[in-house]
Amino acid sequence: MSEDEKTPAREVITDYAQAHFRYFRTADGTVYAQKNGHPVARPIRSQGTTGSHRQELMVGLFRDGVGVFNGTALKEALDLIEALALTEDVQPTHIRVAPGFDGATWLDLGRADGQSVRIHPTGWDITTPDPREVCWRRTQLTGELPLPARDTDGKGIDLLLRLCNFASAETECLALAWLIGCLGPSVPVPAPFLTGPQGAGKSTGGRMLVRIIEGMSGDLRRAPKDEENLIAAVAAGWVTALDNLSHLTPDLSDAVCCIVTGAESVKRALFTDGDVFRVGYRRPLLLTGIDVGVIRGDLAERLLPLRLERPRVRRTEAELWTEFEEILPVVLGSLLDLTVKVRAAEAETPTDLRMADFAHLCAQLDAATGFGALAAYRASLDDLNDDVIEGDLLAQTVLQHAASMEPGAAQRMTSTEWLYHLSRLYAGEELRPLPKGWPTTGKVLSDRLKRLQPTLAARGVLIDSGRTREGRYLEMTRQAPQPPQEQGEVF
């Protein structure tokens, strides 16, 4: 055969690739490859250490006896495949959990054979998902989970709670609600903050909760120094756990808020002048520490305090984790059973809480089990509001002024007038110096009060703003006492 009659190497590679892989694109334009019949997708441009599609393609060509090709031929073939895939339908990829057809959700077990758990309205099954229903994306943070045990009769929940040092039954049911929320791809869940005295096993308890979802390779990590590194870590996994926090900077506090409820980051694409790429993220977070200092009001609404106590009997790390690994299939099976039961329960959605989806989940858990998760969640938010107020002298001064107002009364002034009035109230007759961080202008005061609105509203003080012909104003209203809630009425 003459040289002119030979099929170019790039065409040989392209024909083989299209016969053995399915190519598609995501909404951001990234092209992925899926081996036929397998749910795991790899970006064709990836050079990651978890295995790139280029490596996968080279191995397939060699093992099937097609040949060994140089880098130029592979590059030309992948360039063509990428161009062709950009005309295909858009399909998302998911890490660890994903929505499915007919109201089902999926849990990726991280196995090489692609077996996953399908959680549907009538139960759960272990199966390999149709690649057109679910496309899994895996990274180095994607650990392997064991096959969950069946017919556990709730035994796994008892085994888990026996290993954790939760201080109360209310804390236990909130931890269970959070774990169930982590199995839902569309339910924003507050970030558990494991706290307690030294030696209470906060880090160990955090690892246990994380490893139920992420496998035995899941672990805690130090908080990154900047938001960019935090987002990179969050985007590469499902549950992100930050250990031993002693202080939350304003930037990190804002980042945590965005991660819990969802946000999007837009950055310039590498090696381009004007193109960008989008990174959307909403992930479950877990935090541990004795105390994080002053908590801002917007973060307090997104935290879930879980208090631990010191264990009566100490165990070695090796003994503890050996037992945990042994019971993990039973724990996971019991959690899946409980998840199906909770999702089938009917309950009203509380409309007065910021994290309404999680509040509804707590109400469903109560309806399915008789726990007091919703009441415990409300009590935890009240405690966090107290923490916010105790750490903010401005909030304390506002509440002091509101206490002098008649119930139901409203008072309206400009922000500058409010600043003068609140500053005099704080200074008092002894003319105490204003503390560091006290607002210095009316604009700063207005911004601070807007951030404190949820915290103050929980204490019956409403802050509103508006404009008249004379200019802008701030209005403070002291709410009248609410009538007693009737039995069975849900808000």
C-alpha cells in the first residue's frame, strides 16, 4: 500500500474514539468523554493525576491492537473530537450526588465499576446509572464508599451515635438531618459547627460525619488563607470540612455564606485575552473548633451548632477507626433507609427561617420519626443570635434603645441622626469612649444595621429604610408581642 493510501493516524484515532466513547459538553463549554456504558466522565483536556481521557484513549488503542501513536496525532484527533462535541446536547456532570429521572437522586460510591445508589420514592437500589441520566465527575477527593448494607432496621444509626460524643438528643437529630441533607443535590444545608471543650473529640466526630458521605479517605483540612484556594478545594469535592477554626475573617465568613447557599465565580480563561470560564458551587460544609470568636449575623443563619462532650472512656485511634470502617456499610444502609422514609413524610415548610429547605427537612424528619429536630434547629438559631448580639456592641445599643420604645411603635430618623443618638446612648452619662469599630459615618451605620437586620428581627426589632422628599431615612420598629401559637399551627 502506498503512503497516499494509508489512513492518517488522526482519523484512525478519531474513529476508534467515537466507537468506544461518548462525547458531550457541559453548559460552560467543557467537553467530556464517557466510556460506553460507564457513568464516569473525564474532561478531554484534563491532565489530572486521577487519569486523563488522553491516557485512557492511549491505553485503549494499545490494548486493542490498534497501535501506538505520537503526540501530534493524538492532539489533532482530540482537537477534532472536541470541535464535533461542541455541537452535541448539553449535559451536566456531578460530584458524589446528582438528580435523576422520576424524582430519584443518586449517590456515587466512587467505585471503579461505576456502581452507585439510586434513591427513589419507594426505596433505594445499587445499580450502574445510565450515562445519559447521570454523569459522574471524579477528582482526587472522591473516595470510595462501601456497598451499603440492607435490612439494617436502623441499627447503623445507633452504632454511629454510640461512637460520636454528641451532648444531647437534640444535637443527634440535627446531625442526622444534616447527613440526610447531604444526600440531596438541591437542598442547601447549614454548615455544622462542632464545638465543645478540649478533648471532646470534635475533629474525630467531624471525620466520622464526613466519611459517611466521602468514604474513608475523607478528612478535615485547615482553612485556606484566601477565598480562591477555598473555592478550588470546594469545587473538587462534595463535603468540605475545615478543622480547628479559631477565627473567621470577614472574607472567609462571606465565602462560607456563599458556599452554603450557592454562588458563581467567573474568571479569565487561561491563555486567552477576553474569554472567561464560570464555576458554580454549592456544597455542604463542616467546621470544627472551640470558638470562632465574633459571628456575623448572615453567617449565624447558615450555621448548625453541634455540641460534643468529653467521652467517659478513651479509645485508641486505631481501635476507633477499625470499628468505624467495619460498621460503615451498616451506617450507610441505615442512613439511606431513613432518607427514603423522611422524603416520603409530609410536613409544612416553616416560612420564618432563612434556610427554609433545611427547616422543611427537619419537619419531615420529625414527622417520620417523632424527633424534635425543628424545635432543636430553632433553639440553635436563637443561641447563635445571642452570640451575635454578645459580640456586637452596636446590636446591644440598638436593643437598649428599642427597649425604651412602646410595643408596636416606630421611630424614623436619618442615618446621621441615628448615629448621633446611638453614640450618645452608648457613651452614657459617664461619656465612655466609643469602641474600636464603631460606625464613623451615617453610611457605615446604615450598612451595619442592614447586616444586623435578621439578628435584630429575631429579637423583635425591625430595621427598614426608605426615601422621602427630604432624603433617605432609617426606621426602627419594636414589634408588638405575638399572640400565643395555637396547638398544631405551623409557621
